[in-house]
Amino acid sequence: MGGDHAPAEIVAGAVQAYREHGVPVVLVGAPRVLHEALIEHDAARQIPIVRAEEALEMNAGALASLRRPRSSIAVACHLVRRGDACAVVSAGSTAGVVATGKLRLRGQQGVLRPALAVVLPTAPRPTILLDAGANAEVKAESLVQFAHLGIAYAETGLGVANPKVGLLTIGSEAEKGDKLVRRAHELLAAAPGIDFGGNVEGHDLLTGVVDIVVTDGFTGNVALKAIEGAVRFTFGELRASFAESRLARFGALFQRSPLRDLRDRLDPEAYGGAVLLGLNGTVVIAHGASRANGIAAACALAARLAAAGTVAKIGERVAGTHRPHRLWS
Amino acid sequence: MGGDHAPAEIVAGAVQAYREHGVPVVLVGAPRVLHEALIEHDAARQIPIVRAEEALEMNAGALASLRRPRSSIAVACHLVRRGDACAVVSAGSTAGVVATGKLRLRGQQGVLRPALAVVLPTAPRPTILLDAGANAEVKAESLVQFAHLGIAYAETGLGVANPKVGLLTIGSEAEKGDKLVRRAHELLAAAPGIDFGGNVEGHDLLTGVVDIVVTDGFTGNVALKAIEGAVRFTFGELRASFAESRLARFGALFQRSPLRDLRDRLDPEAYGGAVLLGLNGTVVIAHGASRANGIAAACALAARLAAAGTVAKIGERVAGTHRPHRLWS
């Protein structure tokens, strides 16, 4: 029931996920509305519906999710908790989904803070940025755990072998940055099981110099939105430049490929979608503006993560971050 | 002596500033080298030289500036301190210039932390972002002072009347963000003399929704570099898209205006250049890759700021931020 184009595009995406990606999907929400949407796709017998009469508003904050224990996202989390589903996909309010996920699925044992991971469109392979906004304030130990969460995601969700981790800061030398980052640098450099590539800066986020960039949720959210804004700004200026130039006829070409393809690829509404890592279940948050293709891709990602045992892999990695008990020292 | 193209382009820029903008310039550095460069422009009688035998390396950190009290940037700051010059322009290492400026010019009375302000290429008028990296960690009170520094800069340097201030965070509601931001929001909303427009997010940096965006130097530096990286990335992808498409012949056009103009305008090497605000003197840091045009523009900005009394204006504004003494309460 979440997303700017719900329920029509969400239902269409679910049908597409089932038919094109072979992902069995359960829809959660208002039964009558969902049933009617399924009938339009002749899919009422293929996609079951679980009733949830309430839904979070798209601008819902964290508190709203506590006040609505029977919202569609809360019910969806409950299905995962009971073992009746293995992942949740939502295009609803990020803050609402994060809060509901934390509350209903709980953090995995040993995970200090769940984190929101987004995939940046670097080439030849994507870069994962986390935390993109689940935690405004964290400790250095959490940044080390974020590296483990990101590695598990890269390996299981994106098929990246031996991903390299970078720490987002404001200078490449180890002593640069604030206290949090300097401490995290020490911990990451000493952490077993992490291929630490050192500090990276804001301009490295799109160069693919590392596979995973860890940062606190405040910095990560600002950086992600700054990138989205800069890409949108550049395309806007580009269109304006074409329009006012002798090359104005190119303005029409702007609507065609490859420029349109590029814009779509760089648009957060296309590459967007985030994974909430560190909970007892897989949660994929599609962009609020997602249409059927985006929802189908999010469902396929969720199925891939669930099938590859991302949650278990995170559990193993995080268990290793605890210092061994020194029983006989 | 600082900058990737020093001294040739720096000297050329100084000559241009004198001839085209009417700004009297003094060059500081190795006399023989500078004199030879001036002769090439037939300007040896127009531009005086002040000797400084040492220079900071382009990758110099903050400590190097302490070890080199006779570096060209230190001598230039000394000229301002003695009243023999009214502003410093450098294309040297930002960290080195910031550290030297703080040490040699000292912070203005009442200024908690000097800040680095950059101008983003928003339309119809630019947005000032500060702090862009002078302080990795600050208190909420400093963020309020940054607003005053930014207002003085906008009014005197850019001719903006009644500039509006935004606070960079991760949600538009007052309660969003970390502790620092929530406290700064309260202080800014209550501060006299500040037209506070509320919270802004990363994607607002280039929409011109406010004239000044205040943030800590860690977040500001990451956001600035993320924007620079995203603009560069988008142009790179654009070029690649052209190259591999049927529209490949447009690849050649890419080298012509208006695309080149746009790229130049959005390139940090063009719009870059920062002002270190809050010191007893005006310091403009041109981008390291600056050529003559950029240096001349930086000199013109420095002259404008000095002539408009930016330092005095900051002093007045910051004096107002102290709570009045309650003598007879």
C-alpha cells in the first residue's frame, strides 16, 4: 500500500516479479483494492492477499509506525517473523519502514545498529553506501559492523567477491576527520575479515575506488541526497543549455536514448531502493516513486538476498566482531 | 607560489586582476622567478614583489604551515596583519592556507571558529555553503555564528539583500537530525538578525531554496565533494553514452558550447574558490587548478570583500551573538 503510485504500480510490479523473475509474492493491504488490481492483470489466482486495513502515510515519521500496529508494513513484517514470508518489500516512507522494521523484526543478535544500504551506479560494478540514514548518530564500533553488513550484502546480493571497504571522511590520511572517524579507521584497519581500503572522500563515492563505503547515517544521507540533487541539477542545466543555444534542436533529442537511458540510470528513482540490513529478516525499501519495473526489481533483490542467506551471513560476521572471552588470562 | 600552475598562471592572473579589474596586487614569493614571469607580461613595474624564499607543498597539511613561518602564504598573511595589504589570495593547499591563516591572522574577537565558505552555482543567485572543511567538529553555537559569517559574505561579496539561511540535516522537520543539529535549529530559530528558513537536505544544496547553508565542516566537506564528484560523473557518463550510441557524432559537439560552457560552469575548478571567514583579514583560497582567469576572479572577490568591510561586518554581527551581561539582576 506504500509508494506514490500505490496500489496500481505496486501490484503490477508484484505480478511482474512473479511472472518474469519467478518470485512468489504475497500482497499485504486492503483486500478489495488489491483484488481488483490483481484482476486487471488476470493474476488473482497467482498472488495471494493478506489483509491489513491500515497503511502508513507516505510522509509518516518513525512515531506513526508505533501508533499503527496493523499497518500493511507492520503486518508484512509479522509474516516474516512468523516464517510465512522470507522478505518484505515496500515503497512506503523510508522513516516509517525503518522504524516498523526495527520494532517488528528486531535487530539481529549482536548487531548494534541496523543500517540502510543503497547502491550507487558506479561502473564497472556498483558501490554500496551505508548507513544512508537509519542512524543519525553512531559509535565507531557500529561503523565496523556496517562494513560487515555491507560485505554480506555485496557478496550475496550483488555477487561481488572480496569486496573492498572504504571509510568516508574529509581527507585521505588516517589522522583526518573527526574523532568518530579516526577511531573507526583504527578499528577497521585491525578488523579481521575486512579488506579495508582506507579513507575515501565525497568525490570518491562515484569512482568505484571501493565496493563499500561506510559512514554514519547523517553524513551518508546528506551525501546520497547531495549526489541525487547534483545529478538532477546537471541534467536540468543541460536541458536549459540546449534550449537556449543554436543547438536547440538537440533539445528534442534529449528525450531519446541514450540521454534518456542515462538520465534514468542515474535517477535515484531508478537506481534507488535501499536494503535495511541487520534485522531478523530481509527488508527492501523501493523508492517512493517506483513503478512496476522498480517494484519487480526490488522483489527480485529481496528474493536473492533471502535465498542467499544474507541474514545468516551477517550473523556469522557480526558474531566475530565480539572480543573473545579471556577465561584463563 | 601555490597552485598546480604556479607561478606562471598565478602571475598572469595577478596581472589580469590589475589590468582588467583595477585591483592593485602584491606578489609574495621567490623574487627572481616572479620577476621573470612579470617581465613576460611587461608588468614588472606595475606589480611589486615581496620576498618569501619558502613555500608550502601543494599537499601540505596543517602542521607544515607551523614548520614554515617564512612560507609565501605566511608572509602574505603578515602583510595583511601589518596593514600593508588588505587581503590574501592563494591557490595553495587548502589545509595549509587554513592553518596558516588561523595562526598568522588569528580569529576575530568573539568568533568561536573561522569557517570556509564556498559558493555553489545555483541560479538565479548562488548558494553559500559553510563550513566546507575548516572544522571537523563544532558546537551548535558555532553553527549560529557560521550563519552570521555567511550573511556578511552574501551581503558584501555577492550583493544579496536579506539572505535566507538554511540548516543542513537529514529531514525537513525540526526534530530531525543529530543532537548538534537539533540544538542549532533551536538557536537559529531564536537568533535575532538571521532570516532562518529552517532545515534543508542534501538535495536542496543546488536548488537555491536558501542563500546560505550552514553545517559542520565534516558534513560540508563531504557534501561539497559529493556534488563535485556527481557533476564530473554525470559528464563522464554523458560522454560515454554519446560515444557508444548512434548519436556518436554528437561526441564531437560535446567539445563545443554550450556543453563545454556548462561543464566549465559546474566544474569546481571554475566555480571553486573558497573564502576563509572569521579571521582578522580577508583570505580567498582559489582552487588549486586555477588558471589566470580564476586567479583574477579571486583577486577581484578579495578586493570586493575588503572594500566592503566584510571583516568589520562580521565583527558587528558576532558581537551581537553574546548574551548581554546581567549586571543588576
